[in-house]
Amino acid sequence: MDAGWCKVPNHLFTLQSEYTDDEYELIQEHIDHSVKVLDDAGFDYDVTGLVVKHHERFDGTGYYSNYEGSDIPLMSQILSLADHYNSLIKGYYCTSSIIPAHALKQIYLKAKQGSHDIGLVELLIQVVGVYPLSSAVVLNTQEKAVITRVNWRDGMSPTVRIFYDKNGVNRMKPMDVDLYNIREQDNPRKIQKILDTNIAQNDPANLLHFSV
């Protein structure tokens, strides 16, 4: 859906300031470029028709054509939602990156105002997890860890990889713990809060920027 970005000036992809009107028109053209790339590659309208509408919003505030509600195909709504989530966690489209849990919260609040179908957003949260994969967290033991597996049975009890001990010292060998399987123990480990690794003191050894 975003193949057309290769035809847009590179600096606009990671621009951290707000777009000017002219720049905003340029980035909207990535949809036309994407459709041409797909057309040239032999894709039919069943695909390109979805790509055309992947920046439309459920409340009609998207682009190009201000489609809204059921006028937007379900798959285009899913593409729009995925694109929105990805742009927030990667920091595309003149935004700074934010951690996945905060991205989900922001999207949910916007969906309640009408930007996306709220049912789709709730499904996204179920799929990605209350604590999304690769999120950095602090446990009730004050250990710091990264989410390595989402638990579909209990979204509050994923599997984590612990990188820092309770004193903030990085472990020589990270430890994997399935919080679901230990939940019946006395004083089991639990997630206390999400950790923002963009703040240097939260991750002094730079271990929690972990891709799984």
C-alpha cells in the first residue's frame, strides 16, 4: 500500500516538523504512485481499489475522497488502521515515535471520536496485546523486561525477557519468564507499568530496544 513512497522526496518520510500545505499534497500523491507500481506489476483493481482508500478515515476526515463509514471497504479500513499504528510507533508522517502501548491508547481515543471503527480497534488491541510485543516494562519486583510473547488467554500475563535485576543492574544472561504460568505462585511477578525507553535513564545499558 505504501510502495509509492519511493516516488516521494525522501526527507518527507521522516520529517519531524508539521507538513506545509505543499508538502502535505506531495505525500498524498504516494497513493497514486502506489497504484501505478501495483498496476505495472500486474495487480488488478481488487487490490489497487483497496490501496486507493487506505488513508480514508471512518469519520470522513481522511484523503483523497473523504469517504466515510461503510463506503470504505473493510480491508481498506484495516490497512488504514495498520498504517496509523505503524506510523505512531515508527515516527513517520511528521510525528515523533511513541511506545506501542501509548500508540494503541491514542488510536483507541481517536476511534471513540470517530476516526476508525471502534470494533476494529478493539480487535487490534486483542491481536497486538494489552502489552504489545517488544514493549519494555517494569515488574512489581522492579526488574526491567521486554515482552517477547503475547498471551492470548490472559493479556495481562505475557512472556517477558528480564534484562535488569531489581537493583537496576543488567543481567549477564537475560531470563525468560512466562507470567501466565507463575500467576498462582505466592508473590508472582506481575507487570507494574510500561517503560519508555526513549528516556535514557530508564535503559542505561540500551538493552530494552529489543526486536523480537
